[in-house]
Amino acid sequence: MWGLRGCSASRTNMPHGHRHETRERVRVQITDADKPRWEVPYNLLPREPAPPVTGGRVTGAPFTAAEYPGEELVFTYGRDPFWFAVHRRSTRQPLFNTSAGALLFKDQYLEVSTALPKDAALYGLGENTQPGGIRLRPNDPYTIYTTDISAINLNTDLYGSHPVYMDLRSLAGRGVAHAVLLLNSNGMDVFYRGTSLTYKVIGGLLDFYFFAGATPLAVVDQYTSMIGRPAPMPYWAFGFHQCRWGYKNLSVVEGVVEGYRNAQIPLDVIWNDDDHMDAAKDFTLDPVNYPRPKLLAFLDKIHAQGMKYIVLIDPGIAVNNSYGVYQRGMARDIFIKLDGQPYLAQVWPGPVYFPDFLNPNGVSWWIDEVRRFHDLVPVDGLWIDMNEASNFCTGKCTIPKKHQCPIPDSKTPWVCCLDCKNLTNTRWDEPPYKINASGQTARLGFNTIATSATHYNGILEYNAHSLYGFSQAIATHKALQGLQGKRPFILTRSTFVGSGAYAAHWTGDNKGTWENLRYSISTMLNFGIFGMPMVGSDICGFYPSPTEELCNRWIELGAFYPFSRDHANFASPRQELYVWESVAKSARNALGMRYKLLPYLYTLNYEAHLTGAPVARPVFFSFPDFTPCYGLSTQFLLGAGVMVSPVLEEGATSVRALFPPGTWYNLFDTTKVVVSKAGEAPVRLDAPLNEINVHVYQGTVLPMQRGGVISRDARATPFTLVVAFPLGAAQADAEGAVYVDDDERPEMALAEGQATYVRFHASVRGRAVTVRSEALMGSYSLRAGLVIEKLTVLGLEGTGKDISIVVDGADADAAAVATSSPYFAAGGGAKLQGEEGEGVEDSQRSVEVDVGGLALPLGKSFTVTWNMQIEA
């Protein structure tokens, strides 16, 4: 029999359990009343424990359905047959209602359905590559089960498990959002039919969380408050990264760094795939190709320049009696088991065992191995890959007696060389319901750990499979956090609900095609919704070789991924950004703008850590009432007001972009202005081969710096504040903020002497303009010598006069701003695009005024005022 647990702030007792609710969240849990059911371990994902089922079961005579109102959401349920529903209290709008479908609860099969309005826009349910864009399409398959299958496979279960969706509805012209999480780590199929959504899950329990919103940002805030706030990233992580599987020796790596420097292309981080390893064994160095003394000398050199170095680690530990990592693991008995013996699999080194990160001894062993490796090589972060977990074999395997494994000098090391047999004799390996695994109803254990294998305390792989990468990320985070008191950086392929609190993510093995360029946007935006804002795709494609034109367009887009990295397969031709001169030009342009925007991106990182707000966002996050953008998947926002509109088609020299109503200024050339009134028709923008369109929206104060080729140097340069008013505004306001700290401090929190947060406010009233700041905890910025050298004000006609500067309440005199010699400079004539004209130049109408020659201390509050004048 099964029992019901639910949630309400106002009522603590129910006939069949208990309820608890926060203001924005309702939890409904349906479980077995007679025996415990598997659920996501609380030590992995800390959350309020569900109280025990205390009374009767939902059986017997019918009774009247009851409402249990919370502050925002109302829970309703009834029986005969049992159903439950959640609706919004203020509007009675139903959010989730199971009354029209079956609700089944068996040991290895759970099914529940909800009705949906046909015009609801749904997002989420990943990880998968969605060819139709970010908005979920009815009748596309949504299978959730962590799988090592290339991201070029469409509508297929990929590396991560995120059974959460956001639902956005336009009600009386207002966009209203909520989200639904089914917290369950078992494999599942989700069927979205347009007017209904059905879950078919192969184990665990039904543990639903409903997040009230009602804006998309509020939804993500509520969601990440429950699953864990996104991890703070070090400043350098927002620089550009270069990797390749195939840097066969250290000299090649040194040449890559030199190539970037010679081409004057920004580069912060150089990576090794597994090339640095001795025979693909974790925590080792190849003594010939990556000799430790030469590698340490190289790291001393790049560290002195401010660069960083990251290497890959796979979870599979080579079965090798002379290998210390393996020996220590065996001694501590920390490997996943099948039939009482460590489960044998095959990955790059050949035969491997998989560590059990649900085992406390496995975690402490891993922490010790990371420490030992860091003593060997002072890496700046770790890249954990193949952690779905990936296995080149399937079933129960043994080391072959008649041939070697791995096969020496094999050109196909991913082909299984163990002796294996399929496991078909357990209900865990062959469950009664088969999800659409790998897009082909594959066995659950296909190319992964057998699902009848066991973890610590007898936990079945069947239940815990999709938690493997998540548990490894947590262990790796603990390891790095304990090393040098620095902020950890971890990149993981496999993810689960809550992974964003520990790691960044890249979207896996993509292809150098125009289609994959386009798909990357939707996957990136989904991970922002999933609470993993530090995300990006392999720029120019992992394989095969991209064309020169494609690589141009990909770096223009990839320069604005939150995580920006070029990465290629060993079989692909070299595709570093300096290989083609045209690509180098595009990289200098796009990455040049990224490095000017680093203070903005880093501030978005801080806001993500506080509230979960994605760094890269769907346009509807800022414009939820603007229904034409609900399916927009070819553009995106950075923060609230910077729009990226990339070219995604071969041969194109322009792009058709959608702009919500208002004024948008091109950041590369602020005289190029889009004025959108209704916003429903696309605007054609010029986009020559080496250019991308990036616009800032009215009402924004954007902090920028001079940029550079490495973030350490760029972040020390003076600031410019770009203030965007509506074009021709006589009364308008703008605001923004910047957060600065010492980069690698583990906590990303505002503390005196360690960080500064500055709010910016700007206003125009007639011809009077005011730009002011409010500096919180300013001593860090003052000690770092950070100053604002220029204000660039957009949207006002003419130039300025009668400037007044007040710093911390006192008139700015020679002592306060010793190097300040303010001056005004007017920009060129506006080139209007959109409904006021298509590329029409209005040379009589200036759009920009600069207030230069400033030296305003970032760490002190200031007010700058002046009057605009139009000269005849």
C-alpha cells in the first residue's frame, strides 16, 4: 500500500501524513506506507526530511476532497480514485492536476499524469539536444537517464538527469511562470502531449516540488534555494580556455600558448585531455611526453603570467597491481561491486574498477588521491569526464585469457576487449518497463555499470545510476576545497539536480556543423534553468573538422557562452583560434568584447550564487510578457539586458533578430541603434564574417573595463560605465551593479576588505543628467586601486556642460580625484534600425556623450551631474 506526504504552512496534520510548505514551494510525496522506498540520499542533496507516514492509507471508503491552502499555492486531493492537484491561490489557475489520468505505484513502475493548457510553454526535462529549440515540443521523446552518448544524438537521454520543467503561461497579457521538480534518480520517460504530461518511472517514489514563481527569475531563485545555489567561480574561469585531445607532449602545449600570445588572442586557461597521463591512468604523468620537471617549469612560467592549467580525470581506475592509486583503493575496499567482487569495466586505460562515491571511505580515498596528485602537479582545477559512468563494455566481464586488453597500439580503444556476457537474470538488469534508453530502448546497463551492481550499504546501481557524476563532483569539490584555501573549479560531464552547487558543465561531444552551433544555445539556456549557469559547448565542434567560416561564427557565439572553451578530438585537424587568420580576427573582436565585459560576467556569477539567476538567459526571463520570445532559441541574454544575436547559417552576412520593445544599442558601435516598438517583427542586422551583434538594453548601467589578453591584467584596468537610456529620453532611469573581490577566496560573499559591491543609478530629467553610485564595503576596491575613468551615456542628444562631481558626500577637489580632468565628447550620428528605419543614418541626431578624464574611486560613493546642451 502507499501513503501520501504533503506540505502546508498552515496545517501540520493530515489524515494520511504531514504537510510542510515554504511561502513559494509545495512538496507532495507519495510513497509506500509499509516499507521504505529508495530516494535521493539526503547527504548528497540536503533538504528538509519528509515526515513519516503516520496514519491510514489512501484506501477504503471515499471521503470529501479537501483543500490545504498555502500562501501562494493550494494543494487539493481526493480519492476513489486517488488524485491530487496544485493551483495558484490568487487566480485559481491549475498548475498540476492528476485527476484525468491514471496514478500507478508499483515496485518498479510509477506513473502519474497532469493536464496542461495547450498554450503553456514548457522548458527543461534534460539533458538532451533539442533540435526544435528551448521550448519543449509535444510528442518529442524526453527520457531522463545519465548516458554516455554523443550530444549529436537528438532527443536522446544524454549525460545529465534533470527531471524539472518550467511552465510559462501568458494570462491576460502577463507572463506567469512556475516549475515542477520530480526528485527521483531512477530512469524515466516523460511524455509531453501538448495538453498533458505523463511520467513513467522505474523506481523510487513520487517526490514532487512545486515552485510558485511567478516570474522566471523567481522560479530559479526558489528552485536553487532548494537544490543548492550555483557554485561561485574564480574570475579567471570567465576567461578563454583552450583544450585538445591530442596534445601529445608538453612542447605542443607550449606552442599553443605561444600561438595565442603571438596572435594577440585572449587566453587564460590551457587544458590537457588525457594526453598528460601515463597509459591513461588517473593521477599520473607520462614520464616521456610530460616529464614532471619540465611540466613544473612550464606551470611556473604560465602561473607567473596569470594563466591556469587544468587536466582531465576519468572515474575508472586501472586494474594494475603496480599502480598505487589502484592499490590504495583495493586496500580500502572502495569499488562498486557485482556478486561480491569489484565490478569490472573497460575505459581508456583498459580494465577498470569504478570508485563508489556513496561510500564515505571512497570519498576520503578520492580526496587523498587528489591531494597526492596536486602535490605532484599544482593544477588549478579538475575536469571529471566519463562519469555517467561510461563503460566500453556491457554486462558481467572478466579479463580475457586468450588476448591482451587493452590491445596494444589499438586504433579503436573504445571497442570492448574484455570477455563479457549480458545480465538478464535479475529484475534490476531487465525491469518490467523499459525506458527509451539511448534512444533505442537499450538495456539499462548498456555501456555503463550493470544495474544489479551494488554501492555502499547495498545500494543498487539501478537506483543510484544517475547520481554517479553528481557524487563524484561533490567528492572532488571537497578535495579541491581542502587544498590551498582557494575557490574550486570543477568541470563535469554528468550532472544531476544540485550539481551546479559544485561544478561547471560543458555540453559534451558535439559536432562541427551549423546545426550543432545552433543546438548549443538551447542546451546552454536549459542548464541555466537547471541551476548550472557556468556552461558552454566545445567551440568549433569536438569533431569532425569545422570549416573556416563555421569556426568564425562559433567563436563569435562561444565568446559569450558563460564557459568559453575551444576543444577538439585527436582525429580532427588543429582548430586553435590562431590557425586561420580570419578566425583569429573574429576571436580578437568577440573575445576582446568578452574581456571588456568580464566585470559584468563576474557580477552575474555573484548574483547567480546569491539567487540562482542564470548568467546566460532566455529572452523571456527579462520579458515574460512578450510572447513572441517564448520559443526564441537563436538569441539569448547575458544578465538582464545584454542581447547576443549570432549568425547561425552558412554564408549569411546578416542576421534577423527579434528585439522586445525598447531601445537597444550595439556594444561594438553604439551609434547603431535598434528602436523596437511592437517588437513582433525581426530586424535585419548587418553581420559581416568577423562581426557579431551584441546589444545593451535601455535602463542598463553596464560596468566594463579596457580588456586585455589575460583576465588578471584586464581586471586591473580602469572602468567605463555604459549608461543606456531610451533614445531621445527626457525622463528615464537606468541601473546596474558590479561585484569585485580577490578572485580565489573560497566564499563569494560581501565582506569588508575582501570584496566590494557597488550599485549604480542614472537618471535624466529634462536636460539634467545624474550618475551616482552606492559603494558597499569599499576598502577592497580602494586597496586594489580600481577607478572609473569614463561614463558613456547613450540615448541623449548633444553634449554636456556644467559638470559637478561629489565623492562620498564631499565636493571632488584635487585631493579627492587628483588625476581627474573631466571632459565631454559627443558621439556620432545615430544609425537607426527597426521600426524607425532599416539602417537609416540620422547624422543630425547624436546618440552618445562621453564624460572622460575621470578617476572616480570604485570603492567610494559618488554623484556626477551635468546638463545636456545641443549646439547649433
